[in-house]
Amino acid sequence: MDNRTSNIKKLIIGISIILLILIISAVVYSVFLYQDIIESKNDGFAETESQILNATSLVSIDKIEQFNGAESYHVVFGENEANEQKVIFYPLAGTEKQLTVLEEDEIVSEQTIINQWQDSCGECELIKVVPAIQDENVLWEVTYEDESDRYILDYLSIYDGSHYERYQFTQMFN
């Protein structure tokens, strides 16, 4: 009996060690995967920042966001030497870059768009607001879920907040 009990204890200890190693490996893998996802989300931002600072009158960049539509853009918010706030759409495709430059004081602010959206959809959950270009129109893309659990992409004019286009996606599976 004593030998059998000893073997069972050794087996339990061995299984416990293997489980502990698997759990630690899974945690380490998860951390590296998370870091890789975060890095890929900001992939190319440093290059875009360098290109914008070299090719435009901007002297500082406040933030860079990405818009993915028919074409993908980095949207750069920055300031020039005259302390004027600019918004620049930097296309990611191609070697010849056709920049779209906006004066920030000529557009409706992101916060104004959010307030307008909250007034029209009080029970909705905001996901994000990002500048966008659709069919050569400069817009705000407001992404949210409505009270019916539909995923909505609402496009509003960046100049006056007027409605341009809306895509609604309903959930197929629960």
C-alpha cells in the first residue's frame, strides 16, 4: 500500500507541475500576443509622422488615427509654425501621396459630433468617432451599437455635421 500511495503522490505532483507549466506558458503567450496586436494597430504611425513632418508645414503632431474605407488613411492632427491646427489625411496606398489638408477651425469638432450623436441616440453605445473619406467627401465616421443591437456606421459631413450615409449591420447569430 505504501508504495502505491507514493506512486499516486508522484503522479499528482507530476500532473500539477505540467499543468502549472501549461498555465504559465499560456499567460506568457497571451502577453506577447496582446503586445503584437497593439503594435500592429499603430503600425506605420512613426513612418507617417516622419513623412508628414518632412513634407508639410506641420511642426508638431498631436495624434494619429487610422481610417479604413475603400482606401486606408492615417489621419494626422497637428500644428504648424503659426499655431494653426491642421488635419491631414495621408493615404497608405501608392507611392505618390495626394494629401488632403483641412483647417481644424473650419470643421465641426469631434466633441460636437459626439454631442449631436448623443442627442439623437440616447440609448446607443458609442464605439468610436474618426475622420473619414468616402467618395472624395471628407466626413466623420461615427461607429456605434443602437438600442436594437445593430452595428451602425454613420457618416456625417465634417464641415456641418449633416448626414451623408449610414450602414446598418444586424447580428445574425447570438
